[in-house]
Amino acid sequence: MSMLSGEYAPNFNHPTGDGGECKLSDFKGKPLVLYFYPKGDTPGCTTEAQGFRDAIAEFAKFDATIVGVSKDTVKKHDRFKARHDLNFTLISDEDGTLCEAYGVWVEKNLYGRKYMGIERSTYLIDGEGKIAKVWRKVRVKGHVDNVLKAVQAL
């Protein structure tokens, strides 16, 4: 099941680096860009993360926060953040409950081989906790700019 614009975003409370945790209510009153990616330190995921990193000041002008989500462990997230100087929160969803809640844990097909994985997706959640815009099957090139335009339009 995937979430649609106008619906309330599913709540979450998941671990982040340094023993922290991140929950939806942390962002009440301001936009949240919640993006799901398959695996840190892979080419597409690294490019996407670097794009958000490089545009963070632009998002901040609109009080928007960037949060990345994958099923990587907290330790892997910490390495990914350090290696690429990422300046935003990464949530570890090892058990997949957050991916399931947002409908991004899907069957994928690579060269005829079917497997389950995270569909690269982004959710823009407004300050009231409602989904303002959804991007599914994201192509990395130009994506950060598209998300920023949507944040500006809120």
C-alpha cells in the first residue's frame, strides 16, 4: 500500500546515529522531506544523498528538514554519513516497519530476478503531518531540485 497526497503520514519512531531516535512528531509545524533509498554507499544512493547534502541550505530557507531512510544498520548509516559528510539525519529501519508503512518495500526485478527491496521514493510531509507530495520510482538526476520546488510551493 502506498501513501497518497492529502493523507496523514504514518507515524514513526526509529533509531538514528549516536544512539538517537527520530519520530514524526519532531517535525510538527515544519516541512519534512522523508526519502527512502535502497542502500548506502551504492552509486545512486550516494549521488542522491550528496544532492540533498549540497542543497540543505536551500531547504533550510523554508524550514524544511531532510531525513533519509534505509534498512541499513545504524553503524552503516554512521559510516555512510562520515564518508560523504552528510549533514542530515539517517533513520535505520532494519525491521522494515517504516518501509512497509510508507509502501516502499516492493518486489523488484533485476535482469529477470525478482526480489524484495526498497523502491527509491520521497515523501514531502507538511507541518500538519499530511503528505503534500509523493515521488515514487525516483530517478536521481534532477530529483533534489524537484523536491525543493515542491517545498517552496508549500
